[in-house]
Amino acid sequence: MTSCAECGRFACSGGVKDNWPAGCPMEENGDILEKAREEYLKPEVLQIAQNAARVEQEGYCRWTRVEEIMVFARKAGYKKIGLAFCVGLRREAALFNRILNDNGFETVSVACKTGSVPKEFLGLTEEEKLKPGQFEAMCHPVAQAELLNEQNTDLNVILGLCVGHDTLFIRYAKAPVTVLAVKDRVLAHNPLGALYARHYFQRRYCIERKP
């Protein structure tokens, strides 16, 4: 079973082929890796991979994520950018949308509550709402994806969609998808803070204390 997260060597990063740890996919899954490598021979895949690597080299530790998205889009020839955002981050969405427009991109944006479909449609009870007894529109990532598909966007950007809703958006979107930011209301949308402050969160996550 592949378990790269538990690897302490990462021989793959340095091209050292004689230092593979037990269970390394380079040792046990060569056929899968070769098949995956062949995917890059497809022009549309190669273009994305090449431009991603170029953005990494040029902007590493220098460009913000906003800048990286715009440079990547230019290199790839993407002119129409779709923005699927959470209404809770509507101010951030408006600012990002303006930045894209000011930098020459055409934008199409869709909020998560589009369609105004009540949560009851999903079979949810009043107790499963954030505010029982009130109308609550469900998040509608499938509609967000389909609306952007209809507009033939070149690249879609996710901003703050809930866990699971982002999953559905990615599943239904036809254009390539990248992420500007993910939602974490507890940590000011910085989910890695839970890992960096693991001494504080270890009881929540049942992390074993190490001597």
C-alpha cells in the first residue's frame, strides 16, 4: 500500500533510485507510473504540466497565489476565467474578480447559493440546518459548474467552497480547475494552521504524544 506521507527519505525528489523505502510505488507500481507518464504525451496535459513547472520556477517564493494563477493562465493562453465562490467570501471574490479584469481577463463568476434551492430538497431536516426554522438555500456546486461550462470558460478557480461541495464542482466542471483559497472559518481560511499548531489541536485529532 502506497504511503508516501510516512516516508522519511523521498528518494524520488533527488532521483536516487537505490534508496527506495519499503512500499515505495517506484518499486512496486512501475506499470502505473509508466502509464501515468504517458498521459503527458497528450498535448492538453503537456501544456498544463509545462506551464505549471514554468510558473513554479519563475515565481517560487516570490509570487502570491493570485499572481501565480494569472501568470499560469497567460502562459496557457486562458482568457476566460470562471470563478466559483462561496457567498461567505463574496468580498474576496469581488476583489479577485476585479483584479482579473484589470489584468485583461474576461471573467464569469457564480455564487454557491445560485438557484436558491432549499436544503429540504436534499432531504435535510430542520435540525440539520445552520438556522432551524428559517429558509436556507443549499450550496449548489453542480449548478456552478454547469453555468461555467455553458460559458465555455478556459480555466475555473475555486474560492472557499465547502468540503464536499468543491468535490462536486471539480467532478462536473469541464474546464481545468485550480484553487485560490479553501474555507476554514476557525483559522481565518488557513487550514494548515491546524497542523502547525498541532500541540494545541492534538486532543481534537487524537494525535499521540511523543516523548
